[in-house]
Amino acid sequence: MESDELKRLFGLRVQGLRRRVGMTQQQLADAIGKSLDTVSNVERGISSTRIETMDKIATVLGVSLAELFELDVPVSRDKETRKAVERLVRVVEGERAETVETLTKMAELALSLPWR
């Protein structure tokens, strides 16, 4: 993954997690001891930040540093949708990969049907 794409995805992840907890950029900036411009630039993928700052961001947003880097996990802004997705993940957690793949294909098929 290229550097610009990595910064963009990381910024979207931070933005999504921040919105999920109901914080403004200014509140996050204050909580981590950085400027509003710094948070804005990170969220827009314009600049990267130090690992120490990333750790502060993760702590304030209530996730682990590893979770902060789960760049392929979308963060829904809709609380009900997020809870439903989290429930779905819990349902399939611990299942064999083949089972999860089959369930995924079934869900994709169901969601493509015209009756939705």
C-alpha cells in the first residue's frame, strides 16, 4: 500500500472512530494535546503523526492501538447499524473460515435480490 493511501485510510479510520464516540475534532485535539489543524490534517490524510500521538488517539477513542490500524473495518456512523454489524460479527466469530465464507456469499446473494 502506498504512503498516501495509507494516510488516507488511517485518517478515515480516526474520523470514523471519533464520530462513533461523538467527539468533535477540537475535542479530540484537546484530549491528545495537539492542535485542531493536526487532527484535521490526519483525518484528511494530508499528514501522518508520531506513534505516541497515535497511541493517545487510540486511548481517547477507546480502542487499542492495533484496532486503530484496522483500516479495512468500516466504522458506521449509524449507531443501530454499527450494533447490528457488531452482533453479526459475534455470531460468526469462532466459526471455521469455510463457514464464514459460505455465510458471506449467502448474505451477498440475499442483499442482491430485488425484493429488498
